[in-house]
Amino acid sequence: MQMVPQQPPEAPQQPKVRIGLDHFNFLAVLGKGNFGKVMLAETKSTKRLYAIKVLKKEFIIENDEVESTKSEKRVFMIANKERHPFLLNLHACFQTETRVYFVMEYISGGDLMLHIQRGQFGLKRAQFYAAEVLLALKYFHENGVIYRDLKLDNIMLTLDGHIKVADYGLCKENMWYGATTSTFCGTPEFMAPEILLDKRYGRAVDWWAFGVLIYQMLLQQSPFRGEDEDEIYDAILADEPLYPIHMPRDSVSILQKLLTREPELRLGSGPTDAQEVMSHAFFRNINWDDIYHKRVPPPFLPQISSPTDTSNFDQERGTDERKNASGITYNVDAL
């Protein structure tokens, strides 16, 4: 009789823990708007801190944002795939009867809008942030995503001085080289001319916004200004940005090439995308591998007094309007 060796009993599988509201203590409001709130929360078991984006289902449904909310989660999955160093990562997602919850990593250093209001960055600091943002955009574009909401408010600063691009609500998927879309969306000062002219557009809109971002970081003001949205739009379509005499030639050059109204002539609009921008003389002293692996010492470290200190989140900064994918303007400081 042949003896069959007995198989060891299988270890009982641990049931997957379903993350829900009862896992968290909510500590503070980091931001709020018609869509809901972003809350600082800690897990009850480990006291680990997270930023939780709370979306009202009623608002999502009424404004036809169901698909864009699903898309936002998919974009988080794209960011998570590589745990990209300069993209905000998602830890969990769950829902209740009335709300959807995105549990995100908490970045306590505040956003670049807050920090530039505290003082001008200078060339080296602006180059450093621009290089990290560029690698985030490069990764998005390589994965068929255009961001469409690049602005100082959406770039968070970690305590070790590196950036994290946040808020994927206006991202568009399946936007490979040559693909176009037509949704009117974005933040007025950062919207490319082709969006304002209701033309079909591609990923070059992100490089236009990147130019506006660099201009703001270098000069503490927008290249296209106005008293209201219409004046800003007119400026984007007609005005030429002003460049101070003392601005270095490479800085002027990259801004002029990024802020080119014809998208097909804009720096970064070709098939090599981000590589075009990375090769510009403005970044000649940048070692891109060192930037990606965070081997370059950051020029500035934000300060907090304790892990739960939210002083880098300025609730009184004022209104921040943007147009969402439905073209609805909302004020993110009013709930």
C-alpha cells in the first residue's frame, strides 16, 4: 500500500478588513467646497495620519460627476502603480449611503500657493519644484493621462521639502499622443488658449499650465492678469507676458516656448513630450535621475510644531474658483 504524505492543513485565511468610518478619528478640516471636505484623520488603532476627501453623492449625481469620480479613483491607481515620488497616493476608498471617501496620504507642509505668499522662491527653488512637477506630468502623460489642473494650490510640500501633485478630479484618461478632447475645464489663469477657444486639445495644455506655474514661481504674479474671468481670458488670448530685464535668458526662453499660443508649436507638444521640456537649457544643471530618487537636497523645509499641526493649511486665504468638468464654477472655500 502506497503511503500518501499528508498535506499540512492550510492556514486559515485572514479576512480582509473593510475600511470604514469607524476606523478613523477626524481631527480637523483641511479644505472644503461644494463637493464636500478634505479632513485630517487618524486611524484609531495606529494613530497614523491621513487626509480624507469626503465627496457628497448628492453633489456628484446632480452635477453629472459620477464618471469623473470613478476616473479620479482610476488615476489614483495609476499613481499608486509606481508609488510615484511626486504624485499623491491613495491608501483606501470606501462609501456610505450619502458620501464617498478617498483616504489619501497626508502631506503636512502645505501647498506652494501658501509658501509663495510667504516669500518669493528665487531661481534655484523654482527650478527644483519645476523639475519635480515635470517628472509627475511626464509619468501621467506616459500613462495616457492629462492633468488639466496644474496650479500652485495643487502642489503640496512634504516635510522633507519635496512636492506632491494632488487633486486628480479634472484628469482625463486615454490621452496618448495625438488624442484630443474638448471639455471646458481648469482654473482660469492656467487655461490654455485652445481650451478658451473651444477647440479640441491634447496634452499640450499641461505644458502651457506648466509655463504659467514657472512664471508664478519666479515672479510671484501671473503672466495673464485681469479683474475678472473674462479679462483673464482676454489676456491669455491677446497679451504678451512681461519679462523683467534682470530675468536670466534661459528662464525667459522656456517661458516663451511653453506659453506659445499655437499648441503644435509649444514646447512639449511633440511625440517625445516631457523629454523636450527636460532638454531645455533652463534645466541644464538638473540631473533627472537624482531628482527622481530625491538625492538633490531640497532648498526649503516647511516647519510644523506637531504631527497634527495644520497651520500650513490656510483656511482664510480667500476664494479659489475653478471650472469643473461640467463647466460649473464653484468656490472651494464655501460649503
